[in-house]
Amino acid sequence: MAGEVTPTIYGRVYEDPQLRHADSGRPIARFRVVSFPREYDRTSGEWRDGEPVLVVCTAWGRLAKHVAASLADRVHVIVTGQLTACDAQLHLNVTRVGVDLDAHIAYIDATLPAVLAGKGPRNVRAALKRPNPDEPAADPARKPAATPPVPYWMDEERRRQWADITAPQRPRPWCPPC
């Protein structure tokens, strides 16, 4: 439609997106975004979060696949699309989705670190132990000095969720099920 307004919603994904397929095989991703509008409190003279607004978002086709692969619970996003109200709930037919870089660091194929992109050596530990060809050969009779073991980043205890690393800690709002 001509002259149609496409709102932009800033918020946080509430639960992981669900990916399904229509009878025709076209992928459909559905996810919910909770937005906290900022309000100015004149009595205290400070900004505060208003009542949370829940928006049910639906993405189609290739965008749906990317949403399902890229988004997770508690990721801050910026979403645009056509907004409708149905059954006292807001629904957004998504045309664009982006990660809010104010809250996260996002890697794309071109900026992904080589080891994570699968372009680095297959055996990272072997690559770290590989001798440097520029160094002179060591004397086999000489015993090397003992060095304390350096912790390897992959051996560190994994965190419970990626959200524990990236998302700022904030109480999760209660939202009624759709």
C-alpha cells in the first residue's frame, strides 16, 4: 500500500524464535519482542522504563531462516514491518530485523574470527604447539625451563547461556502466553 507507515520497535526477544514451515514449504519464524518505552518522571526528574509492550513478530522466507539461526532469548533487536492489532495483541509482519549494537557485539561472515569461522587450523592446540620456523633449533641436550601452564580459552568452563555474556542483567518481565 502507498503511504503505509512501518514502525520501528526496539526491544528484547522474549524466548527463542520458533521456525515452522507452511504447507508450501515456505519457512515461517515467530518470535516475541518485549519493548520497554522510556517515560520521564517529572516528580523525580529521571527517566524510567514504562509498562512493557509485547509484540508478536512473524518473519517469512529467507528472513525467517536467518531469524531462527541468529536470534535467541534476551537478545536486543530492532524490528520493522507492518503492525496490526488483533485479539488485544500487537502483531508485526517483519520486513527487517537487526541486532541492537548498543547492547551486543554482532559478527557477520566477514568479521567472524578465523577460528570460529572454520578458517583457522583444525587442531588449534597443535597449531599453538607448532614450532616457529624463524627460531633457531633447540639443543636436545638442554632441558627447557619449566613454565606455568597457560589456560587455554576453550578449556574454560562454559557459561550457561550466551545471554549471560552479552545481555545486561535485568529482571525478565512477565508476559501472558500468546
